[in-house]
Amino acid sequence: MIKILITGASRGLGLEFTKQYLERGDNVIATCRQPEKAKELEGLQKDFGKRLEIEQLDVTSEKSKDVLYQKLLDDSIEINILINNAGIISGDEKEGLSFGNLYKEDFSKVFQVNTVSPILISEKFLPLLKEAIEPKIVNISSMSGSINNKTRSGGYAYSSSKAALNMMTKTLSNELKEMEITVVAIHPGWIKTDMGGENAPLELESSITSIISVIDSLSIKDTGKFLDWQRNEVQW
Ligand SMILES: NC(=O)c1ccc[n+]([C@@H]2O[C@H](COP(=O)([O-])OP(=O)(O)OC[C@H]3O[C@@H](n4cnc5c(N)ncnc54)[C@H](OP(=O)(O)O)[C@@H]3O)[C@@H](O)[C@H]2O)c1
């Protein structure tokens, strides 16, 4: 039985990770901005009881991060897997803004959530990961962040935030290698969620099952890799 901390667990990938890890018997700390509105998580609590801890965490808030860290530290919690999953396409709009409509605050919001938060959360929660068995940090990236695969225009904030997340992942993997903490970026595929939309070819349940088996298979030999949901290496 392992313990997994997931950011952005109120819906989409984060909620499905929570559900599937619980179903197979693991413990999950499911974090979200507004636990009082996370009805699906509440429903899971009824089925899985104490194996699910629902905690407030806005990944961009220092205070929220500090409060959660202190709580977990006081409870002597060890985290085996940290999944930095919370992500946004744009600060105000569902769609990424196109050239001609860009504005700087939008970039700031997207970079805060998608790029800065994963590294700061990894830094903050490191003491809880360090003592755990085979600790892993999984940053949910995107093919949109692959410079080699970028063939379309648009998605300026989102794509560049994920490309920068990939660099954060690589740098952090070098930092934590000696501690035997595996750090990877994973492109989850294009999945039907609020973000992915109805036209996405992949179903949430099967994609997350596949990503969980990729995460299970990771060892320190894989640290610093950019993988997809089928364990193929993605070009940077
Ligand atoms: N779906 C896809 O096709 C796809 C493809 C490639 C990569 N991804 C990546 O996969 C991850 C999850 O995407 P998704 O499809 O599940 O998106 P989603 O359905 O839009 O869900 C996004 C999640 O992130 C949370 N979130 C946003 N800002 C936050 C903040 N400041 N603090 C804490 N949580 C925050 C949201 O919480 P609220 O409910 O509070 O808003 C929600 O739980 C993202 O990193 C995304 O970039 C998705």
C-alpha cells in the first residue's frame, strides 16, 4: 500500500487517478481548491473512508501549501508518489488565446499553475518524499510542450508553460537523482475531460489505467524522461 498526493483532484485526470488508486487499495491525499464543492471526491470518501484524505490546496497559494505541508508533517505522513496534475489552458478563457489577443496577465496565470507550482510544490513536500519507499514525482505535461512536435500555431501560454515544465522536470531529476527520487514528465494523451473536450479520442478511465501502470514501472533509471501514457519516450 502506497500513499499518493495528487493536485487538481476535483475533476478530470486528478479525480480519476484518485478513484483508481483507491480502488486498487492505495492511500490518496486528493487535493483541490474548493473541497466543499468537490462532490465526486465526497462520494469516494463514503466508499473508501480513511484511505482517502481530501485536502484544500490551491497550487498557486503559498499559504495553502504551507498549511497542508505542516499538517502532513505533524501527522508524520510519507508520500511515495507526488502527481503534479493541476493545470489550466488559459487564465480566463477555456481556449488558449490566439495571436492578436494575447495579454501578459494570462501568461502569468498559466505559468503560475502549470510551471511554477509543480516545482515549488516538489520543493515544499520533498521532506515527506525523501523518507518514503521508491519516491516518485510525476509532472503531468503535454505533447503541446514538445518543441519538436509543435507543428501548429496557437497555444502560446499553454505550450510554452508545458515546455518550461519539461525543463523543470529535467533539472529537478538531476537535483534529486542522488536521493533516488525518480522525476518524470508524462504526456497523458488527448483525453475527454473539461480541458480535453468531447472530441478527444481517449477515454479517461482507460488512459489513467495506462498511466498508472507506466508510473508503477518507473525506477530511478527512468528519471528525467518525458514519456507518454503508453510509455513511449516523447521528443523534448
Ligand atoms: N485532457 C487532456 O487532453 C490533456 C492533455 C494533455 C495534458 N493534460 C494535462 O493534464 C492535467 C489535467 O488536465 P484535465 O484534462 O484533467 O483538466 P481539467 O478537467 O480542466 O481539470 C483541471 C484540474 O486542475 C485544477 N486546478 C486548476 N487550477 C488550480 C489551482 N490553482 N490549484 C489547484 N488546482 C487547480 C482544477 O480545479 P478546479 O475544479 O478547482 O478548477 C481541476 O481539478 C493538466 O495539467 C493538463 O494540462 C490534459
